Amino acid sequence: MKQILQQWFDRNGSVPGVLAFAVQYPDQTNSTQKCAPNITAEALDNAWRCVIETIPVLAMNNFPTARVRWVYEGGIVHCERRRDGLCLAIFTTKEASSFNPQELDRLLAEFHAL
């Protein structure tokens, strides 16, 4: 699955408005891929760690966690969790003119189909 997801990251890394991808596998290992040059690997890893630590807290407090979105000043983190435990984050720009919401739907549908 890790190789399949890496290939998927590579195929979709040039989608306009996508800044980065991150995934947590069911075995609790993680993988990230930055797609924008202004994102540092350290910043991406830190942001992903914060997302991954927050989701179980939300779940323990009875918040639904299959789909979560964080909106920040400069971007949005779209997080989707599959039933098998695979968790994906797509970091996108916040500007509607730079990122097509239909692309998000496509990416998430592909993620579930992998």
C-alpha cells in the first residue's frame, strides 16, 4: 500500500492549489510529500503530527472523525480516514481561485478506491 500511495502522491502532486500530502498507515507509520516549494519538510511534518494527535482526541470526545477539515489563515487541511485505518491529509491553498473543490472530490474518491 505504501508504494501505491507514493505513486498516487507523485501523480497528483502537480494539482493546482495542492501544497502537500500526508498519510498515516494502519501500522502508525507516516509519509509526507510536499508539492509546493515554500513548504518546508519540517513544517509539514510538524503540521501532520498535530493533525494525527488531534484526531484521536476528537474521537474520544465523540466527534465524527471520518472527515475533518482545519481552516487556517493561509490554507486548509482536508483530512479523510478510511475504515481500514488509513488516514490522508491534503494541504491546500485557501484561495478558491487557486484550488478547484471538484479536484478535492476527485482526490478523495481516488483515495478511497486505492
